[in-house]
Amino acid sequence: QVQLVESGGGLVRPGGSLRLSCAASGIIFSIHNVGWYRQAPGKERELVAIMDTGGRTHYADSVKGRFTISRNNAEKTVYLQMNSLKPEDTAVYYCNIQRQSNNYWGQGTQVTVSS
């Protein structure tokens, strides 16, 4: 049974930083692509950042230069370092692990950016 457990969300002031973590179990982590998505109230879920098995990354334009996705295959964990946070980054953040038709989601972690 695949499980993804996210942590690291919270309340932060504009300009602050947070690091999200997503620990996977029940899966051969290294052969899966990983990613982070977010969903703000009243909006659709959107891509934030993805990393493939070779380490190649893609970021949404809105987070380029501020967010960094990384993975540790030995620990089966994917991270999202978020710097220079803005109020518009407020959302529930979901980790995603995908390979071919297999697509797994975490439960989501709330990130709120507010003064």
C-alpha cells in the first residue's frame, strides 16, 4: 500500500521561508517522477514543481527562482524549499508521485502566507 505523508506547512509572514517534506512508503521511489501541486480556495489544483527520475526539473513561472524541488531516493522523500513567500502562495500543497499510469497523492499540507 502506497502512503505519502507530508509535513512542513504552516503560517509564515511574507518574505519568509518554509520547507515541505513528503515521505513515501510502499513504493520503489527512485523510479517515479515526483512533484508538488497546490490548490488555493476557489481555484483549481495547479502544478508548482516537478522532478523526473533523472533529476530534471520544471517549475511554474510564478515560483521560479523562489522554490526548489529536491529528492532523496535513499530516504524516499521529496522536498519543496519555498523562499520569498508571497500571500498568493497561500494554498494547500500536495505532493505527487507518478510513473506511467500510477499516480499517487499526499493528503495535503496548508501553507498560509500572511502578516
